Amino acid sequence: MQTVYNVHHMFPLHDPLTDALRKELSAHDDLTAALLVRRGILTREAAEKFLNPSYDLHLHDPFLMTDMHKAARRFANAIISGEKIAVWSDYDCDGIPGGVLLHDFLKKAGANFENYIPHRHAEGYGMNVDGIEKLARSGVGLIVTVDSGITDIEPVTRANALGMEVIITDHHLPGEKLPNAFAILNPNARAEETYPFKSLCGSGVAWKLVCATLAIEPKIREKIPEGWEKWFLDMVGLATIADMVPLTGENRVLATYGLLVMRKSPRIGLQKMCRGMRVDQRAITEDDVGFMIAPRVNAASRMGDARDAFCLFTTTNEDEADALAKKLEKANRSRKAEAGAITRAVHTRIKERGNVRSIIALGDPEWRPALLGLVAGNIADEFERPVFLWGREGNMSLKGSFRSGGSTQVMELMRTTENMFTQFGGHAAAGGFTLIDTEVFFLEDRLVEAYGRIIVDNEQIGPLLARADSVITPEEATHAFLKKVGRLAPFGMSNPKPMFLFCDVVVREISRFGKGEEHLKLKIEANDGKENIDAVIFFVKGPVKRVGSTLSRGSRVNILAHLERDTFSRNNPVRLRIIDIRLV
């Protein structure tokens, strides 16, 4: 009993359900009811909607969005009249899928159009005047953005001056004022916005424009069969999961149906990509999207040209699809290698300094900014503190990424030192910045000073403790139990994968694997002593690495873990994906 008491302090558990809540959710077993309540789902109606998301019942009318009617009408008129349309999409795994779905829609509708994707290193994020002028010279009359545009005042003004009109579809927060666009579709752009769901990704907003355009113009609907727009949900689902928007409300519907369409998608590029990754397309999960597909899509812009990913999803040529899938695979390997080299360089510099300050802020003009978010995340996790890394972009500006390490509101920290940056943005855990060149030598000192002031003012800063959803035994970690948990999938932001606490279990085997033995695998004894269950963690670091180095056969541990199927072993047994581990 004493062991369990200590464990509960180590991994504090949620409060038990009240009698009223248990009665309200009486249609569900204890585990499902508890998981629902911990996600803020407190009524039988909300539970039904969450567990059984419906395309027909749970998607909102696109015309509820401000400017949707005028945007759809303008878009439809341009399609019908043959006016040249440019789709300007971002280069990440939200903008690219959105560009793909508009490409497919416009092609099916017989439109005169082109897709424009700015080069990540040469042009940077968002619209730019040079690109606008290039589109004007090519005869474009209407620009439709995807996942960008809401802060692009000057480029939109230039487009207007050149006789072009702009429809912005975006989901990012606006600046102090909105661009002078013909229409702005963005649930987050206005305080008076009437659309009931604010958390769509960029591709989700673009898809809403497609749905509205089909609803408003019979001539286009004649060319596109009723319901055909559902096939675009593979791209909407990919973007929704990859862009880490909350997987609640409407996004839950889009992600759920997006995965269903991905599993059946006839896109030859997606099929080739899955084969190259050894992912079963018929069983794609949100983990496959987040950890396998999205990194390869993003690698296209980080290591070369985003158009490679765009063309992979739009091509109908098998040879081209095969070549592009292999090219993205190679780009992803290069991304990992280059990110690994930067990580080693950061470690070397930290070691040379001899002490680790409360903030780690390092940079090098040779570091590729597009890779620094990945590296900063790993370093922040390892050292459990905020990390700022910068490099030099193709336009010679100093750009970087920050990750919080779970220890503080980094945006508050950056606002305190905003005279260091020409711009910065993001959220509590992660974001990016552009440094003023002359301030680069003082970056860490200023951040450390500001951090010290914030700690004095905010007693709650500190590492976040994991919260287990339930305490279970290894014997309970069965396929039947995992099936119950799976009813809440797809998991993601605002719907985290449930975590389970295994108390006082015995380690029977310890092994390390990977090229650098960077992964850890344990075999945990079930309480009856008859069977072992695998527990793994990839790229072990930080506190888990320190505990792992002390383990030996017979060690007794408390493990916090997700449950998953081991798809690489015969019969796909259930295994633990370790989140945290402590010696008893």
C-alpha cells in the first residue's frame, strides 16, 4: 500500500467520477466514462458526438463563416469565366495538402489556374511582393491563399494595385489590422466571427470554401458528382493531424473521415510513400501521419523544394510518383542527418561552456533555420529548460525556433525581451523568431535575465507533472482493453492519448537498439510471473535516460506509458510506450 501511495504522489491521478457523472455516462464502461470526463465530455449527448463523429450531423454550414458567401461567389465566377486563378499555399504539411485539394477541385471543375508555393529559404513564409508581381505578369486575376495571408498587408495591397483580387483562407491570428482582401475566410480573424468552430487548420478552411462553392454554383456541381468532395478529406485529415490543431469538435470529424479516406485513397503518390515507409495504407493511423507522413512532407521544403511533396500528391503518373516518394525519403534522411549534426554541435558547445544556464540560446549562421525547431525540441526535453536556436536564412535574416522544455510560458519571456526580435510568434510550448542582427551576441544573457524576473513573479513555473488516466496491471494490458481506449481515437491536441500507470513492476530484460543504441526496450514481468510484456521508448533522453542507465535485471519500477500494438512483431502484441519511469 505504501508503494502505491508514493507512486500517486509521483504521478498524480485524476479525481474519481462523481455519482452524477457516472449516472449521466451510464451507457459506457468505467474506463471510457472516466476518459471522456477527463476530456471535458460531461453529457450523454456530448459523449455520443465524440465517440461517433458524423459527417452528416457534426459538420457546420460553411456559410456561417464571415465572407464565405461572397468568397464562394467570386471563386465560382472565376472558375466559370475562365479567369486565371492562382492558389498561393504555404510550404508545410497544412499548406501543401490545402494546395493539393484546391488543385484537384479546380482541375475537376475545368478552371484556368496555377499553384504557387513560395520557396521556404528564398522567399520565406506567407505572401511576398515579388511573387505577387510574378503572378500578375502571368495574367492572374484572382489569388486564393491557403494557410497564409492574414498578416500580409503589403502583398495584398500590391495585388490590388496590379488589378488582382485576393481571397484569404487562413487560420492564424491576425496582426493589428486585416489585409484589404476581397474576402477573408478565417475563424480567428475577427472578434465578431460567426463561425462556431475556431480551430480549423488552413486546409480545413480551404475545404470549406470548396464545399460552399459547390453549393452555390450548379454549373460546377454538374461537373463534380454529389459527395465527390469527400475524397479531399484525405488531404484535410492529413493537414488537421499534422498541423496539431485540437482534435475536438469539427476537427475530430475531419480527422476521423480523413483517415478513412487515406486508407482508401487512390492517390498513387500516397500509395508509393506508404510502401516506401512500410506503412500499411489500409490501416493508417494518426501516429503514421504524425511520425511518418508529415515529416516527409515537411522535409521537402526544409531540405529542398515544397513542390516535390505537392507533385507527389497530385501526380497520376506511377513513375513520377515513385521517383518523388524516393526523393522525399532521401530528403527526410538528410533532414535527420543534418539535424543530428546540429544537435551534436549544440551538445559540444554546452559541454565546452561547462555550465548549463536557465535558458539555452545558441546559434550559427551555417545552421538551417528550418531544422532548428526539431533540434530545439530535443535539447529542451533533454535539459528540461527553454531552448532558443538560430541560423541564417536564404535572405540573410537570422531566424530561429524556440521550445519551452515544459518549464515556462516562453511567449511571456519573449514579450519581456521583444526589443531583441524583429518578429516572433507561437504558443506556450513552441514558436519561431527573427533576430535583430546586432542583438545576437546578447540573446542568451537577456533571456536569462528576463527568465529570472519571471520566476520571481510567477511561483507556478516548473516542470509539468504527468497525470495518469488510470492505474492498471500488465495483465490488464490486453487487446480488448486497447480496443476500449481506441474508441477515443484519433488522438492529438486536446485529445491526448491516454496514459496508464504500472506500479511496482519487475524488469526482467533490458536491451538497447538503434545505430547508436539510442532506444530502450524493457521486458516487464506480469504479476502472475508467467508472461512478460514489452515496454519501449525511442530516442531516450532526459530523466528517463538517467533512470534507464541505473536499471538492472530485477529492478522494480513504476512506469507511465501509452498502450499500443507492436505492428512489427508476430500477432501484433500489446506493448507499453514509455513516457516516464521511476525506481521504486
